[in-house]
Amino acid sequence: MTLMNKHLFGAAVLLIVIGGVIPAFAQKDADNEPTSWVYFSIVKDDNGKPVRNAAVVLHPVNPKGKQERGGMELKTDPDGKTNYDGIPYGVLRVQVLAHGFQTYGEDFDIEKSKTEITIKLKRPQGQYSVYDDHNANATPKPDTPPEQQEKKPQ
């Protein structure tokens, strides 16, 4: 082997070693992070009965409060329950979608090895309109300002 080939070979080996070491420090080791087994119970708000076949969407949230890429979707069983083992500790954004119910969303701080979350879904509410009479029992306001009402022509 010539001297130049030895230097190129040594440089290549050095790059391979450095390339393997730097990413190990830059990434968290997912195998050593604590995880939680999260149990979800999805029920109706008005009567507490289970909501079956609801979609429970899970998204990790970074320390800055931004939703990270990835995530997963679980479906509830006939008892309104679903679970997942292996959720890393930290903030977890949970969204629940079910036919005939309002979409639910909330962030939960996962910090125990077993976490139980009960979510109560509400039925859709009527739309609010500024054109509806919202205060039917109130006395109607006159069109003239109060100063002019008190003065009576003589």
C-alpha cells in the first residue's frame, strides 16, 4: 500500500468512527426512556354510557409546546375503552373523534408508569347567531337616548 492510500484508508476509518459516535450523542435512546401504559375510557357526557368505535388520536408534544410529527390512532371497543403501552413520559396531545359528538382535544402530562384518562364527549350544540333573540324576558330598549326620554315637551 502506498503512503497516500494508507492516509485515505485511515481518514475513511476515522470518518466512519466519528460518524457513528456523533449521532449516538445527538439522539435520545428510546430504549432507556421511561414509558407509560395509558388507558382511555370514552363516555357520553350526559349519561356516562360508553362511546364505541371512537377514534383516539395521540400526538407527542415537544418541550416548546409544538406538536411533533408522527402519532397514532386507536379505536375504542364496545365498552368505550382502548389502551396503549409505550407512551414516553412528557406531554401527550389527545384528540377524540366520534360520530354524533363534538371533537375533543386536550394535552395531558404523562408522568407515571400507568395512566388512566376518562374523556366525556358532548353532543353538538346549536350554532349561535347574533340575529336570534337571546334575551326574550328583557324589556325592549327604546330607540331614543335616555336624556331625551326624560324631557317632555310642555
